[in-house]
Amino acid sequence: MPAEPVVLTEELKKHFPSKAGTVKAVDGVNLDVQPGEIFGFLGPNGAGKTTTLRMLTTLIPPDSGKALVAGFDVAREPDKVRLNIGYVGQNGGSDRPAKGRENLILQGRLYGMSTADARQRADELIRLLDLTEFADRIVHTYSGGQRRRLDVAIGLVNRPKVLFLDEPTTGLDPQNRVNLWTQINKLQSEGATIFLTTHYLDEADALSDRLAIMDHGKIVAEGTPEELKREVAHDCVTIGVSDWKESVPKLVETLGERDFVLDVTQEEERLKLCVRDFAAALPQLMRLLDERGVKLESVELSKTNLDDVFLKKTGYSLRDLTPEG
Amino acid sequence: MKILTDTGLLFKRKMLETLRNPIFIIISMSTPIVYLVLFAPLLNKLVGVQGFNSGHVLNVFIPGLLVIVAFLSGLFVGFTMIDEVKNGVLERMRVTPTSRFALLAGRVLRDLVNMTVVVVFFALIAIPFGFHLNFFGFLVFLPLLGMMLITTSSFGNALGVILGDEDKLAPVVQGVNLPVILLSGMLLPMELAPVWLQVIAHFNPAYYCVVAGRLLAIGHIYQPKVLYAYLFMVPLTVITVAWATRTFRRAIS
């Protein structure tokens, strides 16, 4: 896809002073987002995702480096960037004491549309995001999921070249999350480009065409979810064996020396083995267990998920940090 | 002009909010009434005392009260601002090409309208109680009240954006509130105060407005003290609005 990227950054940096010294919130980020894709930005809270997003949406100026959004420099031409982007912050952005439709019309007017155009655009978005039922009610009365859909609609009023969504499903119940995912996919099928941050692995996996993993202000991995998984992954199997206290440590030692094994670790009383090719490795594993007279008690095959990628790249598991994810 | 269109749009948004929830106007009207009924009678015996020699006691008391209405109508707006910061409304608008000045001005104008309604209502209902209102003097007094409101509303909104938290805002606002009211001479004329308090009062914008308001209410328009009030309030208003606009431009909310 050699089209011009909608978002392009080079060595983007933002540092904040703090009591304990400078916090390198964003420390040299390079990324590109192509038109029409959903780009996921995955990382734990505090990784620098939101700070990056704030720079890309002109809310804060970068300290150094360059960022082009919709072809314009965020530092030098923020007004032109603003005309061409949509943004839905973590806290939404809809005005609670007003009606949903009023929110949409006001947003259009703030972008310089005529009242008639703003009304028409509001109608379109109400249809697109299924807001009809509650569009003429005061936002205070909305459920979390309804409000989130309105927030997204507000972000789309100016037909942005790229829509930024900061943690779009945080705080939503599972049903509303899936509902919003459907809406996001629908937007993409209508041609939207979407840049979203999330700390949910399943969300990044389900939505993104490509994703970047961020940790401590740096991007530690980038690619399609499949590429990233393939890079770390391998077929893994977790086995439980008889007499584990004695046999597992010994097996770990022996298996560590074998060619077909990529990685072997003891997980409490079980043993986790990752191999390049499961079909080739399986007979060898069985033979070894046989030779040692170790009886197999349980077998569990595991598919690689993004957490494995995350663990590999950062040294810790995202799941440990975000119990709800 | 985008700046005017945006100000108009955002003013309409806030005004609609007030009209849907007029309870706030009613509450702000009730405060002066409480003063009028429960406090003003205490002053009746003070006629003739220093600072009260201008006829009816309400001619001393009401102008001060109007200044305080203007002062308070703006000072506490930071709390609703914080709501909007927390709900991402300000951030959402800052990502659009909306004029930063308009983000502030739309809100301040709404407060100005609310205040004017309350002040006029209040000046009128005080007349049957014995308040003598000079029409032209009142016309010269209104801009002073307006500037007082613009100053406190801009200050309150900017503080809300900077602090972003009700628990931090409350002590600051209260800390400003009480000394300004006490040193305005609104409850009792500052002529009764010892010199050191009078000196401090001269740093208080509300003091100048109260003094000018008392003269204006009885029609003394061409007085140096009226001029002083304007000389104090015009730069103060300009500086506060400029500072608050800057805050809206830079806010990391």
C-alpha cells in the first residue's frame, strides 16, 4: 500500500518534569498509519499512548521530532490538522446537559458548517451510529454505551481523514464493547481510517489491521497481529507429569539442550514447552518422556496470543497489569 | 468572523443550559433577598453614623449588595468548568478549530446575562423597601458590575481548568471570597474601619465598585471615586481575560 500515510511520526518526543527527574513519556516514536486501516496502539497504562495521541491531535506540542497528520505538521499547522481529524478522548466529550443531536449540530457549526449542513450531517451520523432512539434526549440520561456511541459520532462530524479513539471501550460492559467494535468495523468499511489506543489485548487483536506495542515511551514492536504472533510464536504445549517435583526440573534441563526446543519453562507444577514445529517435536518429546519413565498426566496446547508477544517484547505480561483485560 | 460566530454558538449552548435549569438563577436571586430581609433591618439604627449619611440606609446597602452579586455570580463557575473538563468537553472542543477566546467568552457572556437579570430584578424589588435608584447613575454602575462579573467568571473558569478538581478549587475560591467581601465595605462602610484595613481595602476591586456604586445610586456620576473604579476595573478585566484565554489555549486537561 504505497499511498501517503495519514499519520507519520519521526522520533517524536515528549518529556515531563517530575519530582523524581524527567519522565520520558514519549521517547522517540516512529509510526505510520495508512489510509483505510485500523491502527491499534497497545500498551499498559502510563506507557505513553495518550501523550502520543495528544501530540497527534494538537492538544500538546511535541518537544522534538516530527509528526504529520493528514499531511500537515502538528507543530506548525495545528489549525489544518484540526480541520482534518476527529478525536474521541478517554472521557468522551459529549456535553451532558445538552441533547445528543444538539451536540452533533454544535460540533458541525464549530467546524464552520452552515446550520443546514450541520443538521444534515447530524442526521447522517445519527443513522450511521444507530442513535435515533435517544438522539433527542438529554445526554445525562444516556447509558454508558449510548454515550460512547454519541462521542464517536461527534468525532466524525467533520468527515475526518483519521479518527483518533483513546481507550474507546474502557468502562463499557462486555456487550457494549462488542457493539462498539462492530460500529468501528462498520466505519472502516465505509472508508474511515482509525487510530485507537487500548490496553486490552483482545481489543487490539480483534480490531487492528496493524498495531504497535508501546512501553515506557518507546515502540517495542510493530506489525499486523498475525506477524507479531508469528514472530514470537511457536506452538507451545503445557504438560503435567507424574512425580512433578522431581521430574519437571530434570526435564527442563534436558529439553533445554535439544535442538527442536525454542523455549522451556517451569510453570509451577507443569512444564511449558515452545517449539518451532509441533509435528516434528511431538514424537521426540514422547520418546524422551518414555525413556525417563515419566507418565503424562495432562496436555494443553496453547495458541500464541498478543500477551505472549507483549511478554517477549517487554519482559512482563500485560495481563498482570490489567486484570480486567 | 469565526471568533464571534464561535462565541455566539457557545453562548447559546450555555444559555440553553440555564434556561433548561432555571433553578440556578432562582438560587442566585434568593441570596440578595435573604440579605435584604434578614440583614438590612439591622442597619436601620445606623443612619447618621459615619458612612451612612446619605439618606436611606438601603442606598448604602443595596449598591454593595449588587457588587457582591456580580462578584459571586462569577467566582463559583469553576465548578461547572471542572465538570466539563472531566467529561472531556473542553478537550473535544480544543481539537476543533474553535476560537480559544470563544471557549471562554461564550461562558462568561452567559454568566453576564444571568447576573444582569439578577441585578436588575434586585434593584427593582428594593425600591418599594425605600431604595432610591437614580436611573442614569445605575446605567453607569452596570458596566462596573459587568466588569466585576467578567473578571471573576474568567478567573473562576481558568482556575477550574488549571486545578481540574473540585477539592482543590473549593479552598482557593473560598480563600478569595471572604476577604474580598469583608474588605469591600459591603456589609459595613469601610469608613468605620481602622486605617490598616482601609489601606488593604484599596487593593480590593470590589471596594472601588462598592464606593462608586453608592455614589451612582444617588446620581453622583461625575465623581473622582467613580473614575477610580473604572480606572481599576478596566485594566483588571483586560488582564484577567487575557490570562484566562491563555489558560484555555494551553490547557492540558
